[in-house]
Amino acid sequence: MLSQTPTLAEITGNPKLAFTESFGIFGPPKLDPAVAERLVKGFVSAGQDQEVIDGAEAAGLPLAISGPEVLVDNLKRNESVLNRILG
């Protein structure tokens, strides 16, 4: 864990350079939609499990688990931040 590592926003003093770390679970392109939906529901339900929430908090990790539409939004936001950095 890198809890002592400053964020890019802290290093630069620019809060606009804050990133949201996002992780996705990807399956094969021809994955049965019913199977994909069950996997999404299982993953999202972990974010509502109190034991998971407590474990993340104890580790100092802000945890927010949501569906694929939020991952896409976060990736677009991070791309915008990178574009500001890279010019």
C-alpha cells in the first residue's frame, strides 16, 4: 500500500489533477449476456457487503463499487485530466 505516497494533486498543488482509480472486470466478447449480468450483479453486491466495506475502511481505501457505466465515466474523466497534464 502506498499510503505515504502523495497524489498528483498534492504534488502539484492543483486539485483538478485528482484521479479516480477505476478497475474493471472484462470478459470475452461473446460472453453470454446472462452470465455477464450475473457477474456484474455479484461484483456490485460486494460493495454493499459490510465485511468488504469494513475491510476496505480498515485498510484506508475509499471504496465505491458500481456498474460498468460508472467505469466508462471515470475513464473519460481521467482522460480529460491527462489531456490537461499533457497539454
